Amino acid sequence: MTKNLNHYHVHTTWNEVLDGISLKNKKYLITGANIGLGKESAKAILSHEGYVVLTVRTEEKKQQLYTELSSQFDDALFEIKLLDLSSLNDIRRFVKQIILEDVKLDGILANAGVMATDFKLTVDGFEQQFGINHLGHFLLINKLTPCLLKGARVVMMTSGAHRLSNVDLDDPNFNHRPYSRWTAYGQSKSANVLFAFEFDRRWKDYNIRAFAVAPGIVLDTNLHLHLQHDDFKELAEKQDTNKVPVKSLSAGVATQIMALCHPEFADKGGDFFRTLQLFSN
């Protein structure tokens, strides 16, 4: 028996969200699973008997993640695969492997991403944040649709920083405008939201749904560790974050786990879950 959703609030943890819920025989794919929200989401699912396919970028991270998870969970319940979302060729390689293995998924958590990085292009010539956060997941998820079961859910991790910028379709790679790390990040997060809504619109008649989730301010991740104090000045000028509470890792994960796994949202989609309206109607 699950709790009434009205009992949940901004500091609700994933333990509370999944209280009384079994994920046995459910299989989920999580990108960027070696740290932070991705790894904590994997632990949430594994704690409730679900199966997870986890992606990391390097063999070293794969081994570290395996060591940690296998010390806490049955390694028959998870597998870890290499995936570089900054390379379209590697995404296609990964998808081919998944399809050949006939993997069937109950959900995808598009968690991997970078935030407010220095200007850099991917191997395919895309601005890094747009290329990894949006385009990489765009290709991955669209190519994996044959693996999605009826009732599957796609959860796109976004941010309140989507307010910083719309998607500039004329110059998404900053070829002709000055580069701003926060404008680029906001653009990529807006793209994540728009993709979730459009994917849901196109696939809901096939009983496959999509959500966009902004987890709020969670400091126990590596997203911000490359930034200096001065790097946040531009963000402070563009967005007031003082009213957004800092959340623990387990509370930050609660929103995406709700969208991905909770029975309440089995036939819903096309929604944007924000940190301050965690489980609103």
C-alpha cells in the first residue's frame, strides 16, 4: 500500500517515495550512473528489487561503480556499460549492442550531463553542453524506442536553469554569438524539457510516456566542482536561487524516482516536476 501523495514534500526522500512498492521484474536504463543523482537512483531501484542497466564513460569508473554496488546489492540485478554521450558514433554502437542483446526496458532515466563548462565542441562539432545534455540523449532515446515496453517511461533530467535561455535554433553552437557558460547550460536544459514534452506527445498513444524533472539544488554531485566562486556571478545575476532549498541526495532523487517508477504516474506524462511542487497535481 503506497502513501497518499499529499504526504510528500520538498524534502521527501526516495525511501519514502518507494515505501511499499516492489520493482521486481522491472528494468531501467540510467545514464551517468557513476556519481550523484544517477548512482543514488540506481541504489533506490536496486533497493526495491528492480534491475538497472547503468552507463559510465570510462573503464575505471565502471570498475569503481561495480565495486561499490556489488558490496551492497546482488550483482545479478545490475550491469554497467560504457557510453560516451559526446560521441554520436559511440551512442549508435551502444544502441546496437542493447538491441542485439534484446534488452527490454520499463524506463530510461536521462541523467548524465555537464553544467556551465568552458567552451568546447564535441567530436561531432556541437557545443559541449547542448551536445551531451540534449543531442546525445535525443539520439539515444529515439534509437532505443524499439526496446521500450508498453507502459515505459522516459525521464529527462533538466533544471530550473532552463529559464536562462531558450534554444537558439539559428546558433545553438555559439558560432556567431559570445559564449556564456550559463546561457549554454540553460539552452541545453530547455531542450531537455521540450524533448520530453514532444516525445510524450508522439508516443503516448503507444502507452510510452515522458517527463521532465528538475531535482532542485543538490550539492552532493560533481556537476559544480569545476566552477570557481566567480563563475556563479553570472548565474546570480540571471536567476534568484535563494528561494530554492538545498536538498539532500536522497531527496533530490525522490522526484525522478517518482516520475520513473511510482504507480501513480503509470498512465500520465507530458509533465514538468519541479523541486517546489514535488508531487503536485
